[in-house]
Amino acid sequence: MSSPLTLYELNQLVRCVLDQHFNHTYWITAEVSDLRQGGRHCYFEFVEKDEAGTEPVARARAQIWANRWSQLKPKFEAATGQPLSNGMQVLAEVEVTFHEKFGYSLNVVNLNPTYTLGDIARRRKEIIAKLKEEGVFDLNKSLQLPALLNRVAVISASGAAGYQDFCNQLTNNQYGLAFKVELFEAVMQGTNVESSVIRALDNVHAAISQWDVVVIIRGGGSTSDLRGFDSLLLAENVAQFPIPVITGIGHERDNTVIDEVSHTRVKTPTAAAEFLIAHQYQQLTQLNGYEDIVVLTCQQLLSESKRRLDSIADKIPTLFTLRKEREIHLVARLQTLLETSIRSHSIEQRATLQLIGESLRHVLTNWFNDQKNRHTLIQAHINSSSPERLLKLGYSISRINGKAVTDVTRIKAGDQVMTTVANGTFVSTVNPAPPPSYDEELKKSPFNPDSNTWMA
């Protein structure tokens, strides 16, 4: 057994072998991961994942030294519009290096931005294809712009110059159009763009009836800051939003996925304001045109009506004469018919009155005869019941103080009783009643049992 090597000696052997067999550069494709900058150098990992894109199948430490990084960084960002960042696919020219202390790594000497641009475009195409597959890509575009776009929900960063430019443009428009604008604040660059803008959209949706349109605007800045808007989830939210979404989040040369799915894409916040102003002015012009049409139509109707009235006025005298003659003829006929009807009615009424008079005389005659017979009977009855007749039959009338005596219990001893008979009147004095023991004498006394009185 040979004497063992130290680790350092073994790593020296590995380094020699690698230097002999990997003595030139290689172009590789890989995904950037765990990127960080230390001083003026750039450190990261190259990762290759399986077909599912979930598990790494290869991994290598990499670095770009300061002298290279100062050249590659601006060149790469100018070509791609984005900085080198995690998750980005790159085509890199590398040197295989091995250090006894730090081990295996790849030293990047060049980057091909064209490959990265192709990968960015591929990802955008994949997102757009996914949106079309879901059937939502054209949903927001298919919405019809309301006639009025004066209630505007703005999604932007507070205090951003782009938002201020947008508001100033709306407020100071040359037509004096009024707009209601409210800011729904969101982060417009960096890793939080997706979640922040979606949250702002949710806040707008919570009061959706208060808004006519949503405007997503972002001022100037690096094109590299636009990567957060190439998001499937954000694009799905924008595409399915129930009112039109206008985007103005970059420069004219820039284009993001949400620009593709929004209702209208403009290049800057100022352009978004100009779009709203132009739409409102177009509606105002159209309304003014309608006003002119209404005025012209009314004038035409009035002119036509005046012409017709003049024509009718010319015909009125002739029509009036004809009408007057017809009415006179009609009145004459009615007068004749009325006179004939009155005469006929008078004859009928006269005959009817004669019949009623004869019937009335007959009825009155019978009624008077009945009343005469009844009167005769009543008179006979009265005569048969008269006091004079009753007195002649032997009856008498006794009075005390001018009042007829009808109750013997009201007579007292000493009362003067005036008695009327058929041929005159006499006065009697009432004696006290005899005691019961004198019944026999009572029978002999001039007591009249028929009248219950004592005779004087």
C-alpha cells in the first residue's frame, strides 16, 4: 500500500487533470439560482431541472469576476431590458475551474442575451397560450367602453411622478371635462408587483358599481422593472375584470402580458389620460351633434306644421260655410220634427187627461156618497147616545160643584148635589150614613138604591 495523500494533494491532482482536459471554454444553458453580489463580483448557481421543472438534475457553483461583470452586466440589461436574476434561463460561456480550497465551480466569461430574450419571449408565449386555452385572453378586450368614462380607479404607486402627470393631464384638460379619480395604491416594480396589483384590483372590485374604468399606470424607469407584469395570475385577474382595464405601464417599445390582455394599452400615464379625455370629448361632440339634429328636426317639424296650419286656415271659411249650411238644415229638420212631436204628444196627453178626469169624477162621486152614508150613520149613533135622550129614558145626572158624580165614595155628608132629569134640575143635601142597626128605618127612608143617594 502506497503512502496516503493529503486532501490538499488530492485536490491538486484533480486540478491538474481538469486543467489538462478542460483547457478551453464551453457554452452551456442553465437556469440562474441563488444570485447575489459580493463587492463588485457576481455569485450564483447554475441549475438544470428535470422535464417537470421541479427537481434539479445538475447543479454547479458559478461566478462572474468584477472585470467581466462590469462589461457583461450593462450589455446584458441593455439587450434584454432586464437584469440577470433568479429563474432566468441563460446561455453562458464558462471556464471549468477547480480550487484546492473552494472546490469545483464555473467561471462565466460571456453571456448571450439573445438566448435569454428568446426564453423571456417563450415564457410570455406560454402564458398567453395558457390564457387562450382557458378562454379568458380576450374577455376584457370584448367589453364595450361605457359612453362616459369619468369615474376612474387608478392603480399606481402613491407619489409616483407618472400618477401625478396622469392627474394633472385630466384636471387641466382643454375642454373643461370633469373626472372623478381615486388611487388604489400598489407596488409597481420588484417581486411584489403581482400580489400588490391583484390586491388593488380586489379593492376596486369591492365597489365595482362606483367605477367606469380601471387604469394601471407606471411612470418612467428601467425596462427591467416590468418583469413583474409578465405574470399568469395577474394576467388572469386583468383579463377577467368586469370593467375595462387600460394599461400604461411602460414605454412605447415595452410590452408585457397584461398589456396583451387589457382592454386598451397606451404607452405612458399621460397617454392614458389623453385616451380618457379623447373618449369623453368624442362623446361630448356626439351629444352636441345630437343636439344639432334635434334642433334641425324640430325646426323642420315646426315648418311643416305651420304649412299644414296655413293650408287648413285657407280652407276654414269654405268649410265653415258648408258646415253652417248643414247645421242650419239640420236645425230646421229638428225644429219640424220637434213641432210635429209636440203636437202629437199634446193630443195624446189631452186624451189621457180626459180619461183621467172622467175616472176621477167617477171615483170622487163614489167617495162622496160613501162619506155621506158614513156621516148619516155616525149622526144616528150620536143622536142615540145623546144625554137628552138618556134623560128622557129616566136617567139623571148628579153634579157636585159642577162636576159629574161618578164615584159614590167621593160624596160626603153635607155636599150639595145638583141633579138633572129630563124636564129640569133639583138640588139635594147629602145626609150622614145611618148606623147599621137602623136597617129597617133605612128601608123606610127616602134612599134611592139605584143612585146610591139620599133624597131630601
